Amino acid sequence: MLTLLNLLSSIALLVWGTHIVRTGILRVYGSQLRRMLSHSLDNRLLAFSSGIGVTALVQSSNATALLTTSFVAQGLMALAPALAIMLGADVGTALMARVLTLDLSWLSPLLIFLGVIFFLSRKQTRAGQLGRVAIGLGLIILALELIVSSATPITESRGIKVLFASLTGDLLLDALVGALFALITYSSLAAVLLTATLAGAGLISLPVAIGLVIGANIGSGILAFLNASMQNAAGRRVALGSLLYKLLGLLLVMPLLRPMVDWMDGLALSPQGMVIGFHLVYNGLRCTLLLPTVGPMARLCTWLLPERQVDNGVARPRHLDRSALGTPSLALANAVRETLRIGDLVEQMLTHLLEVLRHGETAPGKEIRRLDDDVDALYSAVKLYLAQVPRDELGDHDSRRWAEIIELAVNLEQAGDIIERMLGKLQNQKTAQRHSFSDSGLEELSSLHAQLMSNLRLGLSVFLSGDRESARRLLREKRSFRARERRLAHAHVHRLHRQVVQSIETSSLHLELIADMKRLNSLFCSSAYAVLEAGETGALHAGEDNDPAEATISLADDDAVARPPGRTA
């Protein structure tokens, strides 16, 4: 029993070391890896190579599958290049299995020693995260040594010999057991290395080991499909295509198994070396031969998993992938996309508000209220999602980005509430009291509304790009808006002086709408302050314990402070 427990704990240590390496690499180079994958769209060979490189870095094809399915689910990548990346990930896993079987026993204590020193002394820096990666690599090498030593007593167990003797080389049965190995260890890499160790100890024959290796590949495909179960149909298609490719590889190798085993028996290699070599050659040939078929496979997966439109009222987040929370850079990128989606909803609300302003129709008003419910729902989702991101593991840049995202989300939610209140004022004055604006007043409000829409779009662009020149332009537009707002307020007072009846009847509403637009403009332009302050001081002035709403006001000038209704500058 103790021997089996030692073996299981060694496997667990191998899986844990792989997890540490994967998360450490993604935290340090997550954005670069995402960029590498997202730019590999036009060339299948480039996408294939990117899959190999990323998997070799993060030590896990499951991590590559997570990134790729997330891109496809968010509409950032087409299905065909994503399948090419997944084929490359299979080759990357085989390469790492070959590297990790080398005699690296001297490297394990060195990596763990240096990794702990760097990680504990410089935890929040890039060097500290690279120390985390070194710890993971050291644990992987150590775990492989422990697996070998733990498997040795198993070969002396009569019951275990009988159990593995039941595997007589039936490829389908062996593949099923190999898939179970991969599911239990949560890693095809761990399953292949365990199989190589068992073969080297003489516990299983070469045909059985080959079947287990092929099954481990299929198990990794099943794992990827299970991990993608919470994604939309587009994301699940990537995992489905990868799984179908692995099953197709099983069908291709079945008629060649016996002559291949006879040929391999004549090689002057150890059983362990033959298992690892077969894994590398099998994945390399399979993925290279199937690479030209990614287009037809993409069409097949699209046919098997069609997109289903679900309309259940309030909008649901599309980009907040909870499986990405362990990778802060990826989680922040998801939150950025969802926050920009909130900005799009606010823009739609403003568009419908103009229709109500000009024509007094009821349908746009209903749409505004529905969109405000969507804004509130998505804001809550983004806020809760960001709350789950481990802030103590964020670097300086990611920490600033976290604050910028929550600030903009708060601002957009407040903007949605202001627009809904503006709708209520309009419907009360124009519908209940049957009052209408003068032609001049309506034209002035429309022109101010157009500038407000333009500033919203520019503010979202500044938030996304972080461009300082665009941020300065946004601040100039803000000052221009404030000057126009004053001119329009004075023009309205001038019409009152001329006793224009419509202006007198709608005076309070007219001035309140101008003031509301001014508050909206301040909220839309606040992203410029975050960009400029980050460039000048290297950090935002919002403390970690401050309320996001307070941080919002601290980044804007006194225009963000609401004035009582009817007051103007």
C-alpha cells in the first residue's frame, strides 16, 4: 500500500510541477504568448509552430488548449488556425517528454534552490515569477526520479504483474487504459512518462506501451473537451477537432501496429527510449500529415456543433472565462473585452436617447431601459470577475490595468443610470406635459449629443490602446465640450430673454439635460487621466483599499461632481 501511495504522490508532484511551470510562464509571458498565438492566423505552418513553441514553454498542451479555445470563443481567431495550433501542441508535448527523460538529476536541486531564493526575495517581480518556473522544473525532474524509484517495487508485486499481464497488446483496450491514465494524472505528459517508466521496468511489453501512449493522447483530447464544456459552441469546436484528430490517429496506426513493433524490436534502444521515441515520431507524423486537413475538419466541427442563439432576457457575459483566473494577464484581457462590450451598450443607449429627444417615441425608451439592465448585469459580472483575480500576484503593470478596468466599468454603469434618468425626464416633459423643444434648442442638444458620442468612442479607444497622444486629444475634446456647454446654456438664457414660449416651457429640462451630458462627458473622458498619470508617475493614485467610485472621482476633475438639477456652469 505504501508503495502505491509513493507512486501516486510522485505522479501528483509531477502534475503539480507542471502546473507551477505553466502558471509561472503565463504570468510572466502571458501577453506575449497570447500575441504569438493571435498573430498566427494566416499561415498554417506558423500556427503549427506557435503551438509547438507555446506548449514547450508552458509544459502543457492543456494550457495551450485553454488559450486557443478562449480566443476562438471570443471571436479573435478562426477555427482552422486554432486546430493547427492544437496539432502543434501535441508535437510540443512529445518534445518535452523527450527532454524530461534525459539524465537531469543534477539539475533538480539546483533549480529548486535558486528558484526558492528568487521567488521569496523578489516575489512580485518578473525575476520572482521566473524563480517560480525554476521551482516547477525542478519538481518535475524530481518527480520523474521518484516515479522510477516508486515503480521498482511494483515490478516485484505478483498481483500487479497479473494485472498488467491482462493487457496483451489489444490496441483498443490498451488505448482505453492509456486514456484513463491521462484522465487520472490530468496530464498526457505524465501518462506518457509513467508508461515509459513501466516499460523500462519490464512491467509491460512494447505493444502495450504503444497502445497506452496512443490512449494518453486521446485522454488529453478528452480533458481539453471537458475543460471547454463551459465555453460557447465556437470554443468547444476547437477541443472537439483536437479530439477527433487523436481518434483519427488511432485508426491510422491500427493496421501498422504489428510490423512497427517488429521493426522497433530490432533497434538497439532501451524500452523506455523506444516508448518516448515512438511518442515523438507518432505525434510528429500524425500532426504533419493531418495539418492540410484543418479546413475540412473545421467545417465538420461547425456542422457537429452549430451555434445556438439563446435569448433569455438580461445579457450574460461572453468573455469572462473563469478557467483563465489562474492566469492574471489572460483574465484581465477577458475583463477588458467585456468592459468594452458595456461601452457598446452605453453607446446604443445614447443612440436611442437621441430618438426619444427628437421624436418622443416609446419604443426607444423601452430599449434604453432594457439596455440599462444589461449594463448593470455585465458591470456586476465584471466586478465579481475582477474580485477573483489574485491581486497579490499581479505585477505593477497588471495592477494598474486592474484599476483602470474597474474604474471604467464603474463609470459606464453610472453613465447608464444617468441616461435612464434623462429618459425619465424627457418622457415626463414631452409626453405627460406635452411640451416640446424649440427648433434651436433641439438642434443645440443634438449637436452636444453628437460630441458626447464621439468622446465616448474616443474614451473607449484610449482605454484599449493606452496611447498618450489620444489621451491628450481626449482631454482637449473634454475642454471643447465644456466650452460648448457654456455657450449653449447662455444661448438658452438668451432665448428666455426673447420670450420664446417653447424655451420657457422646457427651460428646466433643457438645462438639466445639458448638465447631465456634462456629467456623462466627464465619465467618458476619465480614461485619459489614467493613461497620462500612469505614464508620468508609473502608478494610479487610487489606493488598493479605496472604493472604485472614489477612485473614479479622484481621476476626473471637478466636472465629475454632480450639480443639483437645473444648475449650470
